[in-house]
Amino acid sequence: MSEVLLQIDNLTTGYGASQVLFGVSLRVQTGQCVSLQGRNGMGKSTTIRALMGMLPAWQGQILWRGQPMHGQSPHVIAQKGIGLVPEGRQVFPNLTVWENLVATARAGSSAQSWTLERVFDLFPKLAQRRSHFGNQLSGGEQQMLAIGRALMTNPDLLVLDEATEGLSPLLRQEIWQSLALLKQQGISILVTDKNLKQLLELCDHHVILQKGQVVWSGDSESLIADPALRQRYLAA
Ligand SMILES: Nc1ncnc2c1ncn2[C@@H]1O[C@H](COP(=O)(O)OP(=O)(O)O)[C@@H](O)[C@H]1O
Ligand SMILES: [Mg+2]
């Protein structure tokens, strides 16, 4: 009865003449958290770039609420309700926290509209730093800002590439807690990260990539129950 929000079918793409994805398929249903896993260089970020319209789909299709979305510009795709938290945060260094947040605000389609106040409630640290510039923030604060900025677009799907990369254990914990809260509030999530334990806790479904192909997908229980699989594809 759950609606399929995002559906990627047999996606192939790459860079120039170099093919990186060889028929990737995955789905995210409304309210679901899905992890995209696999060792470095297996195609996680490439999948996300194609999804966000930053790379063309060579073959296959990407459907948003059942409608083809591939071939559209990143701007149009973001407006459909997909909020990206890119690898390396990419907050605007010369804008303040406040300016970073209002720069991306988008009128929401849903009743639940994100406001500065809601973002500051979720991340009180950002409220304290609201007049600081992006380049004056710690890595953790930058990631909170990147998430807040994505939320200001009122996304139905939040996409995070390396959700907690380079953060201290304490800040990682804060990010995972905020993601759990967002999931509770009904936001769907597609996430990549190195921390399997946290992904198993947060996500309902997992997709493992190996050399640009999906080699396994399933729920947390099945992934927990299969150490050989984790050893083989995740080195975990
Ligand atoms: N901008 C790029 N130009 C050329 N090749 C790239 C580029 N970005 C990534 N690749 C290659 O694509 C493959 C998949 O990379 P990526 O999607 O970043 O993997 P992951 O996110 O799983 O670590 C790697 O072999 C990588 O070297
Ligand atoms: Mg990556």
C-alpha cells in the first residue's frame, strides 16, 4: 500500500567514455530509508549524481512518483521534492548560516513546511551560530547546515552522500539521531555512509553495489544474518 516514491530501473551511466554503472535498479517507498552501500569506487556517488540530474542516464529510467525524471535538469529535479546533502557538504563559505538556509527555501507542497525555526529546533547548534559564515563552522556544523539547507526545500526524499564522513563520533551520533527524527516525521531517505551499524538501525532496506552493479539488496535482518556477505562486499 506504500507508494513507490523513487524508482531507478537498469540505470547505466559514466564519465566520458568510461562506463561506471551497469544496470542499477533500486526503489525507495514513501517513508522508507534505503541505504546504498559498497566499497569505495563502486558507484554510489555516481548513482546519486545521475539521480539528481548531474549526470545523464545512458540507459534505463528514473521515475519519481511513477513519472520519468531522467533527462531533467538538477534544478527541476530538486524542485520535485528531492533534497541533496552532497558529499563534502558544499555549504556556501561566504554566506552566514542564516543566509545559507534562506538561499534554498522552496514553498512546500506538503502541509509540513520547513522553516528556519524548525531547522534550528532540530539543530540548536546552528541557531547559536546563525550569524557565522559557512567557512567558520566545524565539519559537524557544516553537515547540519547542509541537512538544514536541504530541508528548507521541503523534500519528500532526502538524499545524503556520505552522511557522517569526517565527523567525530559525538557529532556522528547527532547526525544519526536527527536522521531518525526526520524519518519519524515521514521523510524518505536514501543514504550512503561507511557505518554499517547505524545504517542497519536507521534503514529498512539496503542496496549493495559492486563495480556499478547491484549485487545484493534486502532488509536489515537479512544483512545482519549474513556475515559472509558483509565480508565480501562491505569489508565489515
Ligand atoms: N568525475 C569523474 N570522472 C571520471 N571517473 C569518475 C568520476 N567520479 C567517479 N569516477 C569513477 O567512477 C567510479 C565510481 O565512483 P563513485 O561513484 O564515486 O564511487 P563511490 O561513491 O561508491 O565511492 C570509480 O571508478 C571512480 O574512479
Ligand atoms: Mg562516494
